[in-house]
Amino acid sequence: MTFSVSSATIACIWIVLFLCAALVIVPFILVKRKFKTDLLSFITGVFIFAFFAIGLETAPKQLLVASLLSGPAPKMWLVALVSALMAGIFEESGRFFAFSVLLKKHRSNDGNALMYGIGHGGCEVVMIVMLSMINNLAYASAINAGTAETMLAGLEETQAMALGAAFEQLATATPGLFFVSVVERIAAVAAHISLSVVVWAACKVPGKKWLFPIAILLHTWLDFVPGLCSLNGVPTGLIEFLVYLCAALCVVAAIRVWKKEFLRSSQI
């Protein structure tokens, strides 16, 4: 294997790891200080995401998407819609369960909705970006140390080809491209915190259960638009712009709910 991973690429990966950690730690500290929230709400967000989004959602979503793609002329918009809808249903159901059951005794502090969202979104940051960056660092170390060939030698042909392609992609990647994942996660974390506020109100405020399906629709839209664009080869810059627009819709909805349901009730 004749290529190597540049020091600039390795530095960018480390910076991305640092920024992703800050994306979770900074909101955690700010919300903790301002609202005196319970640590349990953050921990619940982490485990609910892991259980509902990774544990429960993955298998049925993969089966549905695979069945849609197996047809003679798969419709990409339907693939994107089903994938996004599954994410919306499972993740928002996880929130609803957490707020209705696990955090029911902690609903007097509305800041716990924010803290839950940080845990939920933070777990996604770790699973999607940070673990990937750690994996990239391990690959870069193997490539530059000359042990990549040894790693490939012990694998089956298809696995070796896939890993070899990953090595080559890492070695030839433009360093700045790694920051795209951070930019996207900023919008995603903001959306997760916002959706947590909406579902929190659905669970806590009498007569507001209809906010739960609203959260599912918002989450579905958040995943559907960039997913469809990605499947159709839309440039990355435009996709990220659309992600921010969709996330902004979630933020606006959360602000309206917060002002109407929580600020008003605290003043009564």
C-alpha cells in the first residue's frame, strides 16, 4: 500500500473530535447551570436514543428499505420517506415514553426537556461522528505505520476490498471535508433539543397530546429532505443548507411551545 494519510488530515480529525465533544459538553454545562436540571434526564436521553434509534429502529428500517430497493424500478423518494418516517416514529416514541414514564416525576423542571435533548443528540454525535473519527485515526495510524497490509491479509476478499477502499478514501480525502460532519451535527443537536421541548409539552400540558404527532412530522421532514437530496446527488453544500432550514423549523416550533406553555405557566 503506497499511499499515506497526511498530517493535515489527522489534525482535522482530531479537531472534529474536539468540536463534537464541545457540542455536547458546552450545552450540558449551560443548561445545568441555568435550570438546575437532573442528570437523570441527560442519561435517559442517551439510553433512549441508543435503545429506540439503534436497537429498535435499525432492523425494521433496513428490511423496509431493502424491500423497496429490491423492486425493478425503486422510487428513491419513497425510500427516503420510509427511512425518515421510521426515524421520526421510533425516536419521538422514545421521547414520549421517557417523558411519560421514566421522567414523569421530573417534569416540574422544564429544563429537563433541554437536558434530555442534549443527551439524545449527544449520543447521536458520539455514535455517528466521534466513533467514525476514532476509527479514522486507527486506520490512519495503521496506514502510516505500514501495518495496513497485515490487517488486510487476514480478511476475506470482499472484506479486504471494502477495508482497502476505506483506507484509500481516507488517504485521498480533502482534510476540510471532515468538518462537514460537525456542521451537520450542530443542526441535528439543535433539532433534537427542540423536538424534546415539543414532546415534553405533549406529555406535560393537558390537551396538548397533538404535539406528539407534530414532533413526528417535524422529525420526518428533517430526515426526509436531506435524505432525498443525497439519494439524487444534490451537492453537499445545498444539502447542509436544507438541513439547517429544517432544523430551524424545529427550533421555531420549540420556541413557540416554550413561550406559550412553560413561560406563561411559570408566571401564573
